[in-house]
Amino acid sequence: MLAAPSSGSGKTTVSTGLMAALARRGTRVAPFKVGPDYIDPGYHTLAAGLPGRNLDPVLVGTDRIAPLARHGSAGADVAVVEGVMGLFDGRIADGAGSTAQVAALLGAPVVLVVDVRGQSRSLAALLHGFRSFDADIDVAGVILNRVGSPRHVEVLTAAADEAGLPVLGAVPRRAELVVPSRHLGLVTAAEHGAAARAAVDAMAELVATHVDLDAVVATARPLPEGPVWDPGAEIARVRAASGDGPAARGPVIAVAGGPAFGFGYTEHAELLRAAGAEVALVDPLRDGSLPEGTAGLVLPGGFPEEHVAALGANAPLRTAIAALAGTGAPVHAECGGLLYLCRELDGVEMCGVLPATGAMTERLTLGYREAVAVTGSSVFDEGSRVSGHEFHRCAVTPRAGHGTGDGGPAWAWRAAEPEGFVQGGVHASFLHTHPAGNPDAVARFVTAASRADAAAPA
């Protein structure tokens, strides 16, 4: 587990560089990220050559963390997990979802990445505090980040010795490794293109040169034995509980991706396939039509506001999506997907499926939500309770459906006004959910797509 005292310490650079440096010398690395982050796993995928995955106890439950880690680590030599924020930072109310919680659930030793600018012997106090704060957390070493000189390293190493921790690396300041960022964090790897690959290569070289890779790997220990998460078993369990059998025939589920819609979880496609669907990718920036035979559509989050002109220019696909939604076929849209289904986004025409408009704002909406489904849909039963996450600067007007006809709001939580839209087969909202935490929703969606497929003209 790569953790830090606070955000901005350089975890992503060191974690991604470590994954890439190990992979380049023949180690098979399973990459993970703590929390609901969608951007870092894209860089992890480039670095390790295996799908980046998320470990979030709030979204999937504590009991699934180790099984998901075993699933994602199958066939790998080592799992490298990048933490979130500071080591002990999680949900404000109770700390749930913190790096420390995930480290404890996995029995993973923690290597602290510390930004040491402006520090010398004070590092000893900092490290002593992190070592002693929670007896369940094994802080096994430290990587000094942004060191200023060889003398600086000597002083810091002596301080780490006072705290009883080995220094596993000392990474110098390298401003040229800064990856471009925007209103929601780093620019995604899919958008950054070849430059993302170059950035990962530079991170790998930096870490390989200044971090003792063997010493870091030597801190690792085996994952605790136990069950391995299995998407097929999850779907079978859900269907057995509901009394439903397998889908009548395997429907084609189109899943949007590419630079504008990259906020998805690897386990989503695995669950869709386990439920009997054929998953077909569609890039709304390039593809002029939906995949042949599409019976259901998943529109993940992403950055449609950064590509609004190109999305608006692709009228054939917008028309196809509106036509699909008009048939009552299931459409599941989260955050960026919600914006794409609106009449317009920042004044540019979108799909026109929902009676709403979207626009960028100055306000960041961020945090976990305990939500209840207000209206039954192709994804959730009315009254279903989920743990989700919001992360956006856009807003839609109106905020939710009005409950007329065959639709209504998607979610409600605490004192907030209802949010999102259920309309025909469409379920659209700003709330991100993790499919591994809601396999029943995936099975329900595929069943709805199968019915829509069976009802479609031959």
C-alpha cells in the first residue's frame, strides 16, 4: 500500500512509477486504487498492463474488499495499491473508505510517500505519529519525495532512523512530470493520449533510478486466504434470490467510452458478461451509430463538458441514442452520461432524451451519499438503498424528474431535494455507484435489455 500524510504528496507519481518500473523488469503487477477515483486507474493500467481497479469499502462493502483484491491479483506477482488522500482520511463522519481501512482489510504493509520539502528532523516526529496512531496499521517504510540535495537525504534518513523506519527511496523534485489537471483532477490517460504514455515512462524511469525496488517488494506479504470475488457467482446468487433465470438471450449492451466517457469500473463489464450480455464499446466522439443489435446502453461519467462541441457535432449518434431510449430500452447514465442525455450542455445540443439542460458551475459537489431509489427503474427497485458518490461541477435544470407519466426522480438522500431522472427505461443521475456493490442492479439491467431485445422487430 502506497500512502501519504496528505493529498498532494506525490502518491500518484510514485505509485504509477513503481507499477511501471516493476512491470518493465518482468514483474506482473496488479494495480489498485483506494476510493472512487476513476482517473488514476487509467494511468495504472498504462503502467502495469493490467486493468486498474478500485477498492472502496463504502461503495462495495468491507466484506468484498479482500475478495476483489484476490480477483484482481489473479496471476500477478505483486499487488500495488495507491491510497487516497492522507493515510487515515476517509468519509468525514466516520473515516470509512480510508487507505488505513483498506490496508487493514488486506493486511497490507504501508509505505509512506512523504513530501519532504521544508523538512529535516521534523520528519522523525511525523513518521513516529503515523507509526503509533493505529496499531492495526503496519507502516513498513518511507519514500522521501521531492528531496532537494544529497545532504537533504542524509538528514532525512537520520530522522527516519530515529522513527525506526527504513528509507526505501529518495525521489528528487521533477516539475516536468506534472500531469495536466483540470476542474476534477488530472486529465485522463485516454484524453492525454501519447503524452500519457510518455508521462508514465518518465515516472517509471524516475522511480527505478531513485527507489530500491527490491526493498519495496520485500515489504509485501501474501494476501490473506479467503474467497475470490467471482462475477458469475454474484449474478447466480442474485438470480437465485429473485427467482429469475438466465437472460432469455444474450443482449448487446453498448458501453460508452473514449476520452469523454472514461469513468467506469472494470468489474462492470465483467458482471454484464456474467449476466449473459455481449458488451460492445462505443465512442461518442467517433462512432456515428450504436453497435448493431444494441438492446441496452450504459453511459458512464467522464468529461463531456470538455468535449461538448464534438459531442454536439455527432448528430447521427445522438439521434440513435434518442431513438433507442424512445423504445423503452434500458439506458443507465451516471454523471457525464446524465449530461449527455440532456437537451443541451453549455448551450450545445445533446441527445434530448431528458427534459433538462446542463451547465458548468463554479461549485464542486463532492462526497459519499447514502441514497434511496425514489422511482423503480430498469436498474433499481423503488426503495432500494445504495452507497454512492458524487463528484462534479456541472448542474442540471431541473434537478430531477417530476413524477409525471411513467417516470420520476431517481434518488433521494437526507434533506437534499430528489435528484436524477427515471423515464421509460432510462435511469440517469449524478450519483456514481459501483457495480460490484450492486450486482442485483446489473442483473436487472441485463434482464430488461433481454426483454427489449426479444420485443424488437426481427
